[in-house]
Amino acid sequence: MLITEKTSLKQGNIDIQIEPKNSSFTPYNGFDKPKFYGRRKGRTIRKAKSTLLEAFLPEIKITDKSVFDKNKLFGKPVEKVALEIGFGDGQHLAGQAKNNPDTGFIGAEVFQNGVANLLTLITGIKEGSHLPEKINLEEGRVDNIRVFDDDIRLLFKQIPNNFLDKVFILFPDPWPKKRHAHRRFVNPDNLTEIARIMKKGGILRIATDHKIYKGWALRQVKENGNFVWTAKCGNDWKKEPADWVQTKYQLKALREGRRPVFLDFEKI
Ligand SMILES: C[S@@+](CC[C@H](N)C(=O)[O-])C[C@H]1O[C@@H](n2cnc3c(N)ncnc32)[C@H](O)[C@@H]1O
């Protein structure tokens, strides 16, 4: 269902306006490399993190040989599988994986410094730490994270239908200018793929601190037609969900006076 007019979205005691304008997207044909507009590299990566990227990332990295089976993809069989797209510095991914040892987490991130930071969080190896000959996960963690260190759109086709119980897209780059709207990650093509790889009853969580992105995401997901927004009252989307782990961009938004929203959608 394409929303062509300004629409009031009502459910429970929620009543919000969503904008009609949609941008046209060129579907990714699966052959060319999709265009990525963010940063791939930042500051020079120092010794400990470089070592983690070279010596430890290959052990948990997703490649074209990875087998998408709950019993084989991770270091141990898992009950559920979640995907975090654009995990940034990795705080949420590292925290969720620790809190949910029976769930396997796939994290996708293009920004190399972010990937390196995640590796620091899960191994406990920081700059200046002694670098052991064999790098392991920090004590108390199970081997339930796999990392795709590139654009998630390149991985979608490898993920089978109905594979994921949860998908997190947290504080995606808002690309607030109208002429950049086609760069927003929550768009018809990506939602089609996400709906395909998610199980019925699974939860897609989108968090944002951006006013435009909030309405944008609600509209895109509604238009996709495979999800229902679970919120019934303000607390259901203006407060952190019970299983939430704070992220770097969330904290930045709060410091700068912007209030994030947390949109949970159930796959139907
Ligand atoms: C604004 S940051 C938010 C990071 C993190 N989720 C947080 O809340 O702190 C958005 C992140 O998404 C990543 N990203 C954007 N598009 C992506 C894609 N197609 N595949 C993987 N990562 C992507 C960017 O590299 C960036 O690190």
C-alpha cells in the first residue's frame, strides 16, 4: 500500500502524522557493488586493534563460505538468531550477545574502526594490553557473534528465508536532506529483503533520534506490508525497551538534547 497523502497513523492512544513523499529507489541487482555513502575508515587504527583485525576477525568473520544454519554458523548451536545492521562501535551488539548466550548474533558494519572497536569489547584487549599469542573472547562470553565487515546488502542474498528472529537497525544515518532521501537504509528494497529473511513473529527494531526519520521509517515499514508496529502507547516507543543496551549514537543524541524513539515491528 503506497501512502500518497499526509496520513494520520492511529493505534492505541497514539496518533502521529506521517509524510507522504516517497523517493524512487533503484533496486540492487545483486551483481554490481551497491553504492555506500558513509565512511569506511576513520582515524589510523593503532596496534592492538590492527592485530585484532588481522588475527581475530578471520575467526568470527562471515564469508561466502559461511553456512547459515543455527547449529553451524556460531561456535555453538543457538536457539535464535539476530542481525544488527550498522553496529557502529559495537556496544549494543557486544551487550546483547553477552546478555543472550543462547542467541547467535550477526553484526554487519562497513566502518573498519567500528569493527575493530567491537573486537576490543568482546576480547577485552585494549591499546597497551599484553597481546597473547592466541586471542580469545574475554572470560564469561560464549562464541555467539559473527561479523560481516562490509555492506549488509552484499550479504542479504546469502541469508535464507525465515532465518532471523530479530533485526536491529539502530540510529541509521538520517540523510535528512530531501535530495539524499534515497540513501536512507530503511527503504523499500532493504525492507523487502529484511522481510524475506525474518521469521513470522520476529521483531524488527528501528531506533532513531531524528524527527524526519521517525515518520519516514513508520511509513516505509507500513508500505512494505509485512510488519505491524507493536506500540500501543507512548511508553512503548518513547522509552527504552526492556532488553535495550545503550549505543554511542543514542548517548550522543541525549547529550545534544534529542529524544530517541524505539520502534518495534512484528513480522506477520
Ligand atoms: C549513525 S551510525 C549508528 C551506529 C550504531 N548503531 C549506534 O547506534 O551507535 C550508522 C552506522 O551504520 C553503518 N552502515 C550504514 N549503512 C550500512 C550498510 N549498508 N551495511 C552495514 N553497515 C552500514 C555505518 O557505517 C555507521 O557505522
